[in-house]
Amino acid sequence: MQKEFFKYQAQTTQFAAGFEVEKAVGSYIYGIDGRKYLDFVAGVSANTLGHSHPKIVDAIKEQAEKYLHVMVYGEYAQEKPVALCQLLAESVPDPLEVTYLVNSGAEAIDGALKLAKRYTGREEIISMKDAYHGNTHGALSVAGNEYHKREFRPLLPMVNFIEFNNEADFPKITEKTACVIAETIQGAAGFLMPSENYFRNLKKRCEEVGALLILDEIQPGFGRTGKLFAFEHYGIVPDILVMGKGMGGGVPVGAFMSSKEMMETLSHSPKLGHITTFGGNPLIAASSHATLQEVLESGLMNETDAKEKLFRELLVHPKIKNINGKGLMLAVNLGSPDFTIHIAKKCMEKGLIVFWQLYRNEYMRISPPLTISEDEIREGCAVILEALNEN
């Protein structure tokens, strides 16, 4: 299978692992080599409830037996997409009330940017340096790392950048600005946290000039920081909320939310302001609804603080410089990209899956399922420490 993988499937790097997967259950992925591997990555924050969670699998099976795709998004009322959007509206603060379901986080970013420009009638977009929002042309336009952008220019015009956590840049947000887009926790940059009042003051500046605030919660949602969405820690509500990854529990999905008044502007002048064939697919919506329901009802969010604390207590070593992040999205600084990638490979050899951050490869990613047990945390951290001691 590995040979065919490299021959027929498009590659994203020149050094893909090509790990051959047999099955995945709970916190473990099983290779065709017969070994099991403890998963500290969760599909890059996508498998919120671990692998093959029975409630997700049952929801998918039940829906598959009823119907799959029946019509393009927004035309027919279907049970699971409606239930998902209703539960989301009931679970977040006003004025977030209407959800547009799409196929990925990157598409949700594109839709959110279009919505902000349509609603405000303005053209300028302001993003953050070192931001990462996906790889479609729109999402790449608001990425804050030139290395990943320069070969694909020209991108969207009238996109300017400010520095995350630097309030001195706020005067750059003006009456010409349609929106400011930010990750609540900067992901590719190493899970950088906002300062205590940063988002309160950023939202205030946006309100002063009539710009919209878009928050990208593709990685923190659902529940990865101990709240359903990370913005709930900071006393503000975005005008447009973007989600993806973990909302599906392992299936491809994304969404953006806003007030009903704002979202309605995509339905006219022109009609079909955003359109997607497979967004809101009933099979995907069933999985997402089961994931959201379990996150809300299981008490897993209440466990994230203790699990974070355990990670921080265990991962103490002279070769660990610092640990960024919150809850179960942690970035462990090992000092250099080469060393981090080396340690990740050694951990894989020892039966532990870890990864690294996109822009800051010196940071090792730890983003396990919310369902991970304390014993599994201890097991995985022991492997990391063993690998550090041997190298």
C-alpha cells in the first residue's frame, strides 16, 4: 500500500511518513504492521472524541440508511443539518444565531470573508502576522507567512496585516476596513495565546470604526480549551465565528456563523452569494451533531484543565524550552525544527504519534482527543521523555 500511496496519491511534502493504517479506535491508531500507536495529534485536532467513537459511528450508520446527498445546500430541509444548526445556535451567545455549513475550515474562511465584505460594503481585510487560516486562495490571502504564499501570488488585493497582541497596531483598523480576522489562539505559529484584554480591546476598536471581527476557531472548537469555543474565555463575541476540524469528529466539515440579519445578505443582490453542493451533507451533519451533543453533555470539557495540568507537570526536561497553548492544544518548544522532527520520528518508532507546527517547526504539537485518559497521557509523556533522554 505504501508504494501505491507514493505513486498515485498527490503528496504535500517530500518526506511524508506513509504510515499504513489498519484501523483506529479510541486513542489509538493500529498499523498493518500489527502495532498500536497512541495518538497525541487526533488528526490535527479533528478527532475530538477519538477514533471510531460509537455515538458518531451509529449516527453515520443511521443516516446512511435513510439518505445521502439529495440537493445542493440551502434548498431542502433535512433533519440532521437543521438539528446541528439549532444546537449550535442554542450553545453560543447572541448575536450568533445562523450557521452556514460548508465542506472545510478553509471554505468557511472564504465564506466569512465574503460575508464581511457583502455586509459592510467595504473592501479592506486586516489579518494577523503569522496567521494561518487554510490553503484556498482566499484563506491563503489572509495567511501571515510569506514563505507559504509567495509562489501563489497574485492573491486577494487590499489585505493588510497587524501584529497579534500588539494594540499599537489598532489605528490601522479604520472606516475602510470590512473586517479583522484572527485566530483566537494562533495555531501554526505555535499555539500563541492572546494577552488578557487583547480581544476586548480589538472588538472595541472594530466597533468604533464599523468593522466586523471574524474569529477563526477551527482548531479550538469543539471544546479543546475547556469551553466550546476559545473566545468564551475572553469576554467577547465575534461578529462572525468560523469553525471546522473537530466539529465533525473525524469527517470533513466547516461552518461560519453570524446574526440572521448579516447572513441574509448572502441570499440576494446577488442571489447565491455563497453556494456549495455538498455543504450541509446529511451524513456529515449527523456526525457533527453527534459530536457536538457528546461534547456538551459528557463533561469532557470540564476535564481539559486537569489534563493540561498533567501534561505540563509531566513534560519537564532540560530540552523543553517552554509549552504554549491551552487545554488540549499544546505546543512543546524543543529548540530547533530539526530536533523536533527527529524526536517526532523517534516517538513514532516507540508507538506514539506526535507532530509539529506548520510555521514554527521547533514546536511539537500535542492535540489529543478530548477523550484521552490520564493513564494514556502518562504513557505518552513517558515516551517523549524517553526519546529526549536518548537524544
